[in-house]
Amino acid sequence: MVASIGTYLIHQPALDAIHPGIEPNAIRLLSGAMSYFTAAWLGGRLIGIALERAGPNQRRVPRLLQELVSAALFLAAAIATIILVFGQSVSGALAGSGLVLAILGFAIRNALADVLSGIALGLEAPYRIGDWVEIDTSIRGRIVEIGWRTTRLLTRDETYTILPNSQIARQRLTNYSAPRQRYRSKVQIVLDHDVPVDEAKKLLAEASAGPSVILPSPAPDVRVVSYDGDGIRYAVRFWVPSFAEEIDCRDAVFSAIDVAVRSSGLRPPGTRLRLL
């Protein structure tokens, strides 16, 4: 970049000193174009490094955002080069191509919607590489790649899922990895009406605190959810280290509660019929 800028600035006096008869216009255009594109490349690299270092909690910045910045800089360099080569006459050609661009945009509107949605997602960054997300309560997985048109996920069953960015932008998204990896989950248990609420809550809280896979702090707690016909429904709430470990945590809590209920000799809930 320094060489091309220096050539652009001093090519005229250098040519006059070496060979006055050489036409300097070609050298001026070539050095000017090189200056624009090398500056765009350098700017993209510097901004990319700054974005990577500015990511909170060492989370990777989406590659789409870095590519968008680089594309914008190279587009600006290309426009500057065209203006440098053709001068003001290029404005008429750009104005006349508006109709062609409109027709082309209508033909590729679906792909364009995906790209624009990808740009919006890249700028807002609702998720990043490595995050565990849930999309529209039906798709759960870890983000492995964020592209211009699609986002790729890897589910807990090692299934590779590809979603258009426009579809993600229209649906509800839950990020289980932001702002922290840990979060609170819960399971529901129904116990018989004969079991006092205080005794049931104490039993369930002590049982759910036993598994080592869940986080010990904050401690698990129990809340009454509803008073149903077949028993009293309780919500056992506990903290899991990450979304990838949620299934193991739920399994361990259910197993510990089952052992505690059976050891206490409590009667399981059952459907009761009232005869009139």
C-alpha cells in the first residue's frame, strides 16, 4: 500500500526526471487502483482483528460480520477505481442500469432476503459460533457456521442442520449460551394429596441437591405449580452448567427424586373417581 501510494504521488516528477516523453496516465491509474484495494485489504484485516479482540467472554465474532466489513471496503475501493478511470461519465451509466438492477433484484428476491437477514443477524449478533440455541421451540443445536445465506447447526444427536437466515429472522430464538453458559432448568413432579406440602418440598429439595452434575450454587428449590385432581404438582428448579449437559442433569435429578420418594414410602399419585 505504501509503495502504491508513493508511486501515485511521485510518478509525475519521477517520469519527468527519467524520461519526459513517457505518458504518466497509465501509471497514475494503476497506482491509484492499487492504493484503493490495498487500503481496503489492510482496513479489513485491522477491523477483523479489532472485532475478534472486542468479543465479550472470549466468544468468537461471527465471520459474517468480518466478511461484511471487508466486502464494504472492497466495494468502496472498486467504486473509487471506476470513478478514477472513467471520471464523471460513469454516473450516467450507473443511472441507466437502475432498471436492470430492479429486475435482477425481483428475480433473486428470496436469496436476497436470506442475505439481508444474514447481514442483520451478523450486525445484531444474537448468537455466535459455539452458542447453543433453540429456534421456534423445535430446532435445538450448536452454531457451527454463520454464512451469508444460511446458518448451520449441529444438534445434540450430531445431526447437521442448515437453516436460511430469513427463516431464523422471522422466528423466536432462544440463546442458552448468552450472556452466560449456565442457566436454570426445572422438572415437574406430582405427589399425592396426602403428602403435606412442606414435607414434599423439603424431600424434593434435598433429593435434587444430591446429583453432582448440577451446580451446587445456587441451591435447588421447589415451588408448588398447581393443585390437581390426581395430586399436587411441584416444580423442582436447579442450575445446569451448560445446555449440552441439560439432559444428563434432568436424568440425574429425576433418578435422585425417584430414590428419595421410594425410600420415604410415599404413595404415588393416582387418578381418583368420585361416584355419585
